[in-house]
Amino acid sequence: MSSAPATTTLTYRDAVREAMREAMHADERIFLMGEDVGRYGGGFGVSKGMLAEFGPERIRDAPLSESAFTGAGIGAALNGMRPIVEIMTVNFSLLALDQIMNNAATLRHMSGGQFEIPLVIRMCTGGGRQLAAQHSHSLEGWYAHIPGIKVLAPATIADARGMLAPALADPNPVLIFEHGSLYNVEGELPDPPPAVDIARAAVMRAGEDVTLIAYGGMLARTLEAAELLAGQGVDAEVLDLRVLRPLDEETVLASVRRTHRAVVVDEAWRSGSLAAEVSARIAEQAFYDLDAPVERVCGAEVPAPYPAHLEQAATPQAETIAAAALRTVGRDG
Amino acid sequence: MAASPPPFPPPSGPIPEHGVELLRDMLRIRRFEEACAELYSATKIRGFLHLYIGEEAVATGTMRALGPDDAIVATYREHGHALLRGVGANALMAEMFGRSDGCSGGRGGSMHIFDANTRFYGGNAIVAGGLPIAVGLALADRMLGRDRVTACFFGEGAMAEGEFHESLNLAALWNLPVLFLCENNHYAMGSALELTESQTNLALKAACYEVAAWTVDGMDVVAVERETERAVLAIRGDGGPVFLEAQTYRFRAHSMYDPDLYRDHAEVAEWKERHDPIELFAARLREQGMLDDATLEGLERDIAAELETAIAFAEASEPEPVESLTRHLYAPGPA
């Protein structure tokens, strides 16, 4: 009788924390800096307990100065450290956009390759928690627009646990977008947790009839949509983009060339979105493989509303995703 | 809005033994930039070109007070700082030309001079954008137990930016070894200090952050060197940040695009005639018997030769091949 492989039950929040703890035990140069990461335990409780474990030098509470502490992360990375900067939410990151765009993304190229910036910036993104129009947006697509940085979106506990180590090992600035609605999600991971890459999209559900492409907070409901579709005789493949920059075009195109149909799901606004980019690449490179126009299911183009029913109406749902998929196979959703 | 001359008595007093070297350094900057202005008119240099002419005493005095392990973060008006820091005139001129032998591989140009070897971290063209980087460089030094200073240059215009305030607060809060060096040339592009700052006493403003802050005559190279040394001494060891304001004046327009319509010509003329840091200092050196015509001619000759070599080097340097356009976008490495 063989013993079952060891597993651990943990939340997405625990997974990020364990990843940080493991990294900080392994490398003295790694430290965490951001608003309320220490005494408060992190705006979303991610770094709870880490101040006691690592002390205030390495779990560094910063004043409410997104630009200064993000820029300080860049400077420290240029000068021998491996900082993890936590920005409480993506909306707040706009206060640090100068540093991310004008410095982190440009310094290496415009200096002729003289510098490395091994910096990780983590932040919370997305809606679904009735936090209204200044705490709920999905702006990771904006960041994915910027050459010179890498952009990750862990949608699973495995990725929340596994993406940080390769991001810290990367000599380039890496932004990690943690979806706020995922922190409490619980799941099991093998112990020790498996290593993950930060280069490829992943096929989360194999299927033959249509490819549903999602990432971050939209993955779970896209998988739910695939179940709804299965009930109606449509076999959907679900891809998790995982890496928003550089995009893993190859995995996307290979799937679409097989299923001949694509639905791109994006919580962000439709105009100029990452969904637009993915759709355009499919249209450019797999047009003759398509049996139907590419569909997009995106967030409604309004500031995120507070009331639950309006927020839901503004956000892709399993039903609206399934309906779009049905349209691609010539059936009315 | 007239920018009054500095409220300092005319520079006087003893001159250090290396006085002639200070003069040479200021002349190197001025001749380099005069050549750049000509090369700009000859379309060899393009884009924006911001000249430092008039402000040379600041870079000259400060650079002498810094050690080789210290770091520099500068602005887009940084040719002089780079030159004196030891970024060679050849690599600097090739960068102005956008050539592959430029110190930034030709990708940065006039506004983005970088040199890892001399710890020269730009060349930052976003006003105040370099301050947070300086705080981070200093944070790493502190965390790694290295006794180094990061000197961060910025204009007085930066003091209206949020990043200035965030950075001073953070550096003071964490007691970081940063020298915040404000080069107050009285105009943020075309806007006079009085039109952009509610508090025009800049040292007073900086002192609000519990940072030692004082002002020096930025047209007096000896005073700048002395006060920078004082500041650096205060910072080293376990000292915290210092804010030093050097009051100076830009003799040329903001950039080569600027018709300079916002300043009274008489004001510019007065600064040039009465406060030129090079003329003033050369006169003092002569008075004290430290400079004669032959020495000055020798300096000019050496500088002209350095420049001639640098221009020939830049002319001969190959342009970057188009195939290398995306090179250096990402550092190679794991993942």
C-alpha cells in the first residue's frame, strides 16, 4: 500500500505569503516594502506575521508615498538588493506610474544595457467586492502595454505560490497582479509545491469546439462557463494566459487553430484592452483557421459601481461567457 | 519677475591649492557645451539639448567632494556632471551623436547619460523622477552596510513635484545617506521661482522634513566644494540626508528650442557680466598669483585638444545597427 503524496491546504493569500517567506529565508537581499506591510500585516493580510519573523528592516512599512517607495525599490534593485514592493491596489499604483513606466521599464534599454533591475512589484487588482470606482479596476492591461517589464497574473493557488520565485530570480522588473477576490480561495497544493514557469499560458481544460481565453479573476468563472457549455454539448477548451507580457502567443494560436473559435474574457474595459490585443493577434495570425468571428467578453465601460447588482452587470459572468461561446458555434446564447 | 543676484557677498577668501584644477574643470564643461551648441546647429546633435553654461561651479564643486564609490543621480542638464565624474569626453560626445560608442550605447542621447563604471545613474528627464531612485540606491547601501553617499541633483522646479516631498520624507524617516542637491537656477523652464513656489526659501522648505538644509552661492566654486564636503561629512557614517541648495543662473536658454522670452535681457546680461563663475574665479586666481596667461592658455589648449579628439571619435563611431533595436529591452537570465 503506497502512501498518498503529501499535500497542504492553503488559501491564495497563504500561498503568496509562503512564497515570500521561502524567498526571504533563502536570500538575504530580498525584502518587502509597502504601505502597512508590517504592523498591519498587509492591506489584504498577505504579509501577516512576517514582521515578527523577519524584523522591520526587511518587512519595511512605508509611508503613503507610492511613487517614492516604488522608485526606492528600483534604486535598491539597481544597487544590489532584490526588493518586493507591495502596492495596495492597482488604482493606487497610478501614483507610482512615473517610476514604473519612466524608470523601471526604460533604464536598461536607454542606458545601453548597463543595468539590471531585479524588482518585483505585487499589487491587488480587480473587482467583485463592492469597493466601487477607485478600488476595483483591472488596469493590468495598461501595464502589459509597456515594453521593458514583465506582467504576471496568478489565477490559481499553484501560481500564487509558485510565480514569485522565478519573478525574483528574473533580472528584470516583474509586476504580479493578485486578484482581490482570490485571496480567500482555498485549495490543495503538493508538498513541496511544484515549480512553475513565468513564460507560458496554460491549458486548464482541454476541449475541441471553442477556446476560451482568460486570466486572473476571470479564470474560475470561465471554467464555470465551460461546464455550462458542456451541459449544452459544447466542448470548450480553457486557457489561462498567466503571463500578460510577454504574451505566450504560441499556446493561444495552437489552441485556436485546433478549435477554430475563440472567446477572450477580460474583466477590464473593452476599448484598448488586453482582450483587444489577444483578439488582434488571433485575427492577424490565425484568421484563416477561424470558423467564426472572435468574441470578446469584457467589463462594461463605466467606472466600477458600488451596488452588487450593478457591479455584476458590469463584469463578465459565466453566463455571458457561455453565451458568447455559443454564438461562435452558431447557436443563440 | 526678476531673479535677483545671489544674496551673497562677492566671492573672496582663500583658494585651495587645487584652484587651477577647479578652473580647468569649469572650463572643460563650458567648452564642451559650447561645442555641443555648435554641433547642434550643425545638426550633428538632435533632440533636446539643455546647456549648463553659467552653472558650472555647482557640478565642479560638488563632484570634487564625492568619492569613487558614491553614486550620482542627475537631471537632463547633466553633461557637465558626467564629464567631471569621469565619463570620458569621447563616450559622452558619441552619446550626444547617438552613436554606438556612446556611454549609453547611443540610445539615451543628451538627456540620458548613464555610466555604471562611475556609478552615474542618469540622465533623468522627468523632473523629480530621479529622487526616488536616489533614495533606493541609498537604502541598498544602508541595508548592505556600505558607507556610501548618493548625490541627487535636481532643479528648483522639482521642488513643486510630489516626488520631491515623498522622497525627502522617506530619506529622513529612514535616515538614508542621500545628498539632495538643488541647483536653483531660478527658472523652471520658463517659470520664475516666485511664480511656482509659495515658499521661495528652499532650504527652509526642505528643513520641514527634519533634514539639515542650507544654501550656498552656486557661482562660487570654492564655496560649493566646501559646503558639499561639509554635507558629505555629515551624511557619512550614520548621518542622515542633507539638502543643499546652490543658487545659480542659466546663461543660455532652457533648451535649444527655447527663444528665452520670459526673462529680461538686462537680467541675463547682469548675471553674465557680474556673476560668471568662471570669470569671477579666474580673476580671484590671478589676484592671488595662482594663474597667469600662460597657464590659462595651456588649459584652453588641452581642453580644445580633448574636444577635438572627442568630436572626431563621435564622428567615427558607428551608428547602432537597426537589428539591435530591441537589444537590452530585457536582461537575459532565468525565466
